[in-house]
Amino acid sequence: MKYAIAGTGAVSAAGTTAEVQHAHYRAGRPAWQVDPATGLPVYAIASLPAHPAIATFAAERHLDRGSLLALHAAEQAVAAAGWHSRDFAVLVGCSRGPTESWESTFSTYTSEGQPPVRTSPQTTLGSLGFALADYFGTGSLSTGVSVTCSSGFHALYHGIALLAAGMADRVLVGGTEAPLTPFTLRQMEALRVYARSPEDAGTPPCRPLADPPSGMVVGEGAAFLALERVQDHHQFVVEGLGAARERAGSSTGISREGDALQHAMREATGEGALDFVIAHAPGTPRGDAAERVAIESVFGSVPVTSLKWATGHTFGASGPLALVGGIGMLQGHEFLATPYPSATPAFADGKILRSFLVNATGFGGNAISVRVGRRSLP
């Protein structure tokens, strides 16, 4: 099973293009701020690039910020794939849905006794996919997928199923998340896993795989992949997929051995060597520890990194964002470790990188792993 990644696009606190993000990862400089409403550290996008067509469309449709971020990332992926004026299916993963719109309209309802007219269509999960389909003028399937923090990878999983079944020729898949709202941030704080702001602004508040664990920090972002069947000119492909779930004892828990992750990684690994793993690792004590055990159980000694120190935990967008970051490492033949000690096996500098694996997990004990590789072009 191999399906081509014809184009990618991504926006996050690390930058509003994959190239800018890669430079940010290399530099090791975190871009975080303190949320004024809650006092919690967050990873917010400083500004989105000027794009008149997106700005006009967003204003006309009164789009939620999640849809706006999705449009910017998806536009990059569609342009890179050469899909403008082509028809394609759209699958969008999002954990919290259009929560900014939901919270603001509910606030209006509680204060005035009546919600705004457009509340119902603006607060459905489907509005994210419909916004993309309308913007690009596609008439094929468009849908939203919500499976907690692995939502973006579930969209990818279902997108490849469409291609494999012959039900689509081109599928835009990815995740978007705009969770920097007081209600969402307080939910995460209530779980008692949220990090505090470091005294030094140059220190990432979220430090995945660090010892001791830092705690989780929420970020906003979006990332999309244009998937189609492999042709001679395609350079990067999805080589394997794995999905599993476990009964972890609680809705937010994970087994000490990361059982679901182990199953998903084994299913996705396939044949051939693996150069590195980009862990889900949100910076929580139990989550990071369980993933370490799972990775070591499956691969033994393999270089492991995470990019959440630069993006924060973007929930449903986190898997696709990490995947786009991994492609950047393949392009530069450069493994980017965390900018702080994380006890990962040493990586041989100058090694030709050909493949990597990305993990995404979420509430309910679910896990998805995606293996991506570089093709040898004729």
C-alpha cells in the first residue's frame, strides 16, 4: 500500500508555511505567549499571511477561526498538488470543532436569551469541511471527523480508504484546530496536566519527552495533505497505516505499555528500515512515558523527536502537522531533535533519510501511526 502525497500545507505558531516552520524547528526558538484571559501559556499564530481570496471568502461566510486556519493550510496543499479547478474529496479532522463560534454564540444566548441567526450551521463539525469544499468549488464528498487528538490522522486513514476502494481519485485530508478559548483552556487545566509558564521566554513551556515532564500546552494550527495514487513524479508516499484502541481504565488514560500504540506502530511499519519516529508526546508524565515504552518495545533503539515544543498540542491538527515537519526532515536529510535533553538514541549525522513514522493518540484509548517514505525517482 503506497499513496502519494502530492502536496502539503501547514500553519502553526512555528510559522505559516512548511519552509518557515522547518527553519523554526532548526533554530530551536519557541514562539509562545501568555493567554490574557486565563494566564496560561499558549502557542498562538502571530498573524496569517495576506490572502485576499481567503479573506473575502471568510468575511462573506463569517467563518470560525478553525475554518480560517484550514483554508490557509489547504490552499498551500492544493496549489502544490496542482489541484485548482480539479474535483476532489475533503476530509477534515478536528477534536473540538468550531469551538470559538460555539462559545461566542452560547455567550450571546445566555446574555440575551436568543442565539445569533447563523448559530446552528456555524457550530457544526461539518462546517469545517463544507467551508473548504465551497472555497475550492469541489462537488465530491466533504466531511468532518472528530476522534479527539488523533482526528487529523483519522481523516487521513479514511481518505486512503476512499482511494483504495476506488471511491475517489484525489482526497484532501488533514486537521485543523483553534482551541485557544477560555472554556477549552480551562478544560485542559482541569485535567491537571497543563504546564506553567517558564521564567525564561526562551524556554519552551511544552517540552515533550523531557525529564521531568513539563506538562501540556495548547496550540492552534492546521495541516493538510493532497493524496492521490502514485505516479512517476511523486516523491513522498504514505507507506503504511496502523490504527488501534485499548481499554485504559479511564476516558483520558493510556496503559503503561502503550498497548494501542504498539499495535498501531507494528501495523504501520511494514518492511524496510525506519530512520526516526515523531512521537505524539504531549508533555504529560504518563502519556510520554507510555509512548517511550511502546516505541522501544516495537523498534528498540531508534531516534525519537517531537515538534510540540514549537507548536504546542494542536489536538486534531497535531498528527498532520508533525507529518509535514517530518517531510521537511527527509527533504533536508536532517533529523531535528528537541532543543533540550530528551534521552533519545543518538542520530548519525549525514545519514540519508528515507522514512519515518508519526504517532497520534487521543482520549478513548485510540492510536494511529502513519509511515511516510521517500521514493527513488526515475
